[in-house]
Amino acid sequence: MILKMFLNEKSFKQVAKNSPIAAIDLCIFNEAKEILLGKRINPPAKSFFFVPGGRIRKGETLFISTKRILNNEMNYEITEKDFNTFSLLGVFQHFYNDNFCGNKQFSSHYVVIVYLVPLKILKKSKFGNFKDQHDEYIWYNKTTHENLLIHPYCKEYFKKL
């Protein structure tokens, strides 16, 4: 049996300093084809609007990682059947001059699997104020939010839509 691991900050610093981090980003879209973005409150990419996402923990399947990220960041639940309907947008690489600690002592390198997720199949799991990653959420479309501070990596996703 493989255990799912959550690394403490000291251990995660060593991983982030010395190797790429595997992550998942979720392009959640509504019926108007708008993409859900949140304004990040943590580095890297702090203060930019970005899609929800997070790292993959050792021992997690892609489904379990995605389920955890959706639940922790957005209060949404999915089933494995729902997950299997997600479309793969692509695999991307993100390079940052800083890291999750917010300093420039070492850079960050993420390898990111990006899924397209239709909002209509997500189910609210609970109510509450989950603002540990984003402090503002918007439904993005090019015409109404053209001056928004959207991270360039997120814009790369939009080019593939």
C-alpha cells in the first residue's frame, strides 16, 4: 500500500529547491465558456489571477489529487466517473524566480497537468470561506476583464482553448 504524503515545510523546501514539482491546474468553465480565476495570495505568482490548482502528493492518483484540490480550494466534490470526463488541455512547465516561501533563495520549477473541467458536473460539498490560496474569484472572459492582472502561464492555457 502506498501512503499519501504531505511534506512538512522543511522537507518540501528541499524538494522544491532540488527538483521539479508535479502539479495539477484546473480550468473550470461555466456554460458561458468563462474560466474561473482566483487572485493568488501566496507565492509563487502572488497577486496574479490564476486558475485553481495544487501539487500532487506522493502516492496520490491524478483523481485523488484533483479531488483534494477541488475540495480544499473550491468546496467542490467529484466522483471518479466525473473526473474521467475531464479533458486534458496539456502538460506545461512553469519556472519562477521565487518559491512558495516568497523569497529568491531558490527558484521553482513546476510540471503542470492542466484539465478542462465543466462547472456543471461539480457538486458543492460544504459552505465556508476558503481563502487560503485566493482572496477573490471571478469568471473570466476577454471582453469584460481585459485589464486584469492574469499570470502569463495562465494566458498560455487560454491560447489552447
